Amino acid sequence: QDQGVDMAGKRNGVIPNVHLRKNWKRWVRTYFDQPMAKRRRATKRAEKARRIAPRPVAGPVRPIVRCPNNKNNHKERLGRGFTLEELANAGINRRWALTVGISVDHRRKNRNVEALQQNVQRLKEYRSKLILFPRKESTPRKGDASEEERKIATQLQGTVMPIDRTMPPMEVRAVTEDEKKFEAYITLRRQWRRAKLQGMREKKAREAAEAAK
């Protein structure tokens, strides 16, 4: 029997033409260094914390913004930087802000007053908690921290001023008899039907009033 016919198999399938002489070891990636890579990352984080001390490890303070699109615009997260309008309302110079751990984003714009006031208050709170070390201990400038404040200063390990996501406690009460008797589905159906037929009923009422004249 012909060998080619056996390889083809049944029906109109693909004729096997397998290339097995590939150097597959070149295209395989292993992760045997994962435990040591984990230790290297931890060492680098510790070195960076020592290098930038006493500044916060997580970087500058960031504004509270809302996620885009209608699906997620009720969620809050930390943004890229404070707008120039927010800095101006808080009385902070944009160039000075970058030197004291305040992120700045000149592209973002404020769309509503509530978010603007929220971030302005956030900036004022950060500035009240800020312990500013002098560049030269011999000649401290106005606004620099005193020697006692510098002694009690510690390096912040987590996020600077994280978002408070605690939910207020819900008020629990017993269900009343009127609420038990209330038929929500039937009430909704009646309202939908009334809204759908409102125009037709008004037209009929007008026609009947005109016919009666």
C-alpha cells in the first residue's frame, strides 16, 4: 500500500508536513531565577528608601480623580497630578510644589466645583502635615521645620494620604406592613403603561371635546 495515502488520512484534510528540526531551546523561557529576582526587587526597594529618606517611599501626594466613562465615573482613584487651578486656589507655587512632594499635571482640567474643592482641601491638609527639612541647617528659611520636629519625623512607608474607602454603617429597621403589601412590579407596569398611552388618551380627549362642541 502506498505510504502517501496512509499519511493523508480520511477526507480532504491537511497533508502532514511536520518540521521537527527546530532549535526549540532558543524559544523556551524559564523562570528559575524568580526567587532571586524577588529578593533583588526587595533589596532595590530598601536601597531606594534609604536613598530618598526622610521623603515618603511611595512618592509624591496625588489628587483624587474619577474614572472616565459612564460605567466607572462613580469610582475614585489617585490621579497623575494636581491641576494648576487647584494649586493656585491652595496658594502653592507650581515650581515649589515639585520640590516638596506634590505632583503636578498641567494637562488635566477641573470640570466641577466639588472635585476642585476636594483636591484644594487635600493640598491644604498635606501642607499642614508637611515637615520641611532645611537645605542648610545653619541657615533655615521661613517655613522650615524646627529641630524638634525634624527629630520626630519618620519616613512614610505606604501611600501618601490614601483614599478613605470606609463605608458608612447602614441603618437597619423592620419592614412595615405597608411595605409588605406594596406590589412593586404591578406599580411599575401601570406607570409604564400610563406613560405609553398618555399621548393617545390626550388625543382622544381632545377629539371628544371638539366633537361635543
